[in-house]
Amino acid sequence: DATEEVARLTQEGLVAMDKENASFDVLVDDCALGEAYGITTPECLDAIRSTASLEGIFLDPVYSGKAMAGLISHTQQGLVGPDEIVVFVHTGGLPLLFAYADAFQS
């Protein structure tokens, strides 16, 4: 189960930082998946553009762009509050932007 795996990895990270008593919540949600793996969504492309222009961070259109789209959606819906701490793990993927260049032409 993905939630259990993310919780396990989070706990390991907290132990490594001597913060093993810190509390945390894990939410695994596929709301931003779209039609299928590898197929971009308008929300994903918007999230990539926004994150690049506002933060100078480039996200890929397969994983991190969709994850950011989901995070943006959650904040807009009030599922993530303004006082909550969110850790967004960016795992790379910059080369994928070139493979999806046509999607950014609009």
C-alpha cells in the first residue's frame, strides 16, 4: 500500500534527523492522474508553468507536474490549510520536459 510505504519512509527520515517523535499525516491521492500515465492534463501543464515562473523550479509532466497540480487543487479546495506544512518531494524529470515540448506550445 502506497500510504504505508510513504509513512515508513517519512518515519525513517525523521529518525535520521533525530525527530522521530514528530507527528505527521500522509495522504496518497491520485486525483491529478488524469486519463492515464504519461498523458498530460491541462492542470498539470498549468502547474508546471506556474511553478517554473513563480519559483524557478521545473517539474516534469509525468510525475511531479501532476503531483503539483494535485497539491494546488487541494489548497484551492481548502484540504490543505494556510498554516499547514507541506513537504513536496521533487524527484527530477527535467529531461521529460523536452519530450513533451509540443504540449507547451499552446
